[in-house]
Amino acid sequence: MFGITPSARLRPSPFFEATRADGVTAFSTYNHMLMPTSFGHPEAEYWRLINGVSMWDVACERQVELRGRDAGRLAQILAPRDLSKAKVGQGKYVPLCNHAGALINDPILLKLADDRYWLSIADSNIWFWARAIAAERKLEVAVSEPDVSPLAVQGPKAEKVVAALFGDWVRELKYFWFRETTLEGIPVAVARSGWSKQGGFEIYLMDGSQGARLWNLVKDAGKAWDIGPGSPNFCERVESGLLSYGGDTDDHTNPYEVRLGKYVDLEVADDVIGIQALRRIHATGARRHQLGVTLEGEEPTQFGFLWHPIYRDGHKVGDLTNCAWSYRLKRNIGFALIDRACAVGDTVDVVKDGKPTRGALCELPFL
Ligand code: THG
């Protein structure tokens, strides 16, 4: 469709050349990087994730490292989730909020040591945010972006591939837990995690010069299970109800509106950013909530990039924040960020280009 002008602002992924060699056909931008989004066969890439194993360049999930005496304290000030019981080797999904309680990122926090953490971030600049907060709170902590790049291995056969590479110990890893190790001399951390509900692992490469080597080692080990290149899969994540920060949120979306309330602990200390606002929102109830919408129609419809307004009984009640053709449900499905007066079972109209499409609200996830 169009090209990409090279610039040092678009930071290269260590896996970039390997994905080019394997036929990448589309990218999105994420944290000032290019993230592969297609290898030209969207439906085959989907079924490989559902039935087999797929490997993804998600180096754009950058790490923000907190290091020093106050690293744990800074992590807790940034995250309105109780981190006091987090163990070394454990990861946790943590909403980050601003002072008004609005979601500003939804990283996975990895505890590498008592004085060393990574925030594995979604698409917003938490490096600036963490540095500013550390300075303002006069904390003894260095905030940096280390040379760390995740490679995801996802799908029901991912465990076989990752065990073939690293050994049977990976089978015992609990969700979001990780271990630092090496693969033929390449330093990595192996975690059970990833942005799909099909199971899998992420291999955090800790030496950017070894991207092509790591990619090819995973590819070779996966041959026995017909591994292939893929990417965070739009259809699967909509079916599975996984949130895309920035895609499904706006600048005043709070965690309660997007099903992340279970990751907020209201009893954390008063100096945690956003907690006072979150307590108020929790007491009065959020204005909106997130439900699924199943649209009428037997054919895939392109809803494009933008949110689309949702109407009930002639009044605007919210927005459709994404929409995918579900290969398993054979329907167009999406997420509604919608007035809390709307409920499962309600009939709504989604308006695109002035034309309404009938839909029904349902629980998330779809599958
Ligand atoms: N991997 C890594 N970093 C990331 C992502 C990732 N950073 C950005 C983005 N993805 C963070 N967002 C999410 C969102 C949801 C999940 C993981 C990362 C997730 N959620 C499960 C769920 O919602 O059911 C489980 C959460 C839980 O039970 O704690 O997996 O993919 N490295």
C-alpha cells in the first residue's frame, strides 16, 4: 500500500531482518517501533495460533527497568495493585493510572530481584513517567530502557517447542512467572505469558545483536510442530476479550470500565498514584463498562481504525472500540465501551458511515 521512511526515531527490532526474510507484509507502530501484524495469510495465521504454534516479534513491548534501593517502592507508587507479596521470578499484570485514575498503560511487572524490576509496557511512554515520578518523590532508583526484546511463542503446541529448546522445567512455570537462562550462549528470560488465550511463552532476548540467531533457533526447534511466523492476532484477542491499551481506551478510561478492577487494591498506601481517585470511582461506580457486541450479518465487515458510535433507543450510549470477523463464531464481534445502564441482552445499533448495523450486547470474553 505504501512504504516506510527509515528514521532513527523508528527503532529497529532485533528480529526485523528475520521477519523480513520470513515474509512480513504489514506493520503497526508501537512504542516508536514497527510491530509485524501480518505475514500475508491472516486466516491461516489465526488457525495456526488456535491449533498449532506461532512465533511473534513483540520487541516493541519495551522494558522499563527500575533499579536501585527504591525500585520496589517506585513500582508500588506507580501501580495501584498490591505488590508486597510479589516474589523474585514472578510477573504480575498491573494497571498504571494517572492521578485522576485514568489508565495510562497496562504492563506486566517482572520482579528480577528485590532491587530490580521490569515494566513490560504497552504503547505509551512509561519511561518518562517513571523517571519524573522517581525525581519528584526523591527516590534512589535508576530508570532505564535495557536491551531486552520479547519474542512470543503462542498456541497449544508452544509448550512442546519451548520445552524442546530449554528443557522440561518450562512445563512447571506458572502463569507470568519467568526464569533467566541462556540458549546456546544467548542470554534470555523465559516466561509463561503472551497476548493470547491459547497458551504460550515469551522469550525475552537480552542481547539485541542475537535477534536473528534466536529467531532461527526457535524456528528450527518448532519445525516438528509446523511453527510459523505470526503476530498478536486481532481476531483471537477480540474473541478472548484481551484489552488493547490505547485501542480500547481513551484518555479518561479507568480500570473499572475495562474489566481491570480486579487488579486494583484499594487498600494500598495513599501515596500510590491514582489510588485516591480510584477509591472515589469505586464508591460511586464507573460511568461506563465494557461488554461484547455481536453484530448481525454473515459477511466480514471492515470497521477500520476508528471507534464507531453505539445507539440504543435512538440515544448514543457508547462506542464500538474494535471489531473483528470471528472465524470461529462466523460473526462480526467487538468490544463496546458503553454506559453502565446498558446490559447484556440489549439490542443496539452501531453506526458506520451513517448506516446502522444491529447488534446484541453480551459478556466478554466471547470464547
Ligand atoms: N507481553 C509482554 N509485555 C506486554 C504484553 C505482552 N506489554 C504490553 C501488553 N502486552 C500488556 N497487556 C496485557 C494484557 C493482558 C494480558 C497480558 C498483557 C493477559 N491477561 C490475562 C487475561 O486478561 O485473562 C491474564 C491476566 C491475569 O490473570 O493476571 O495475559 O503480552 N511481555
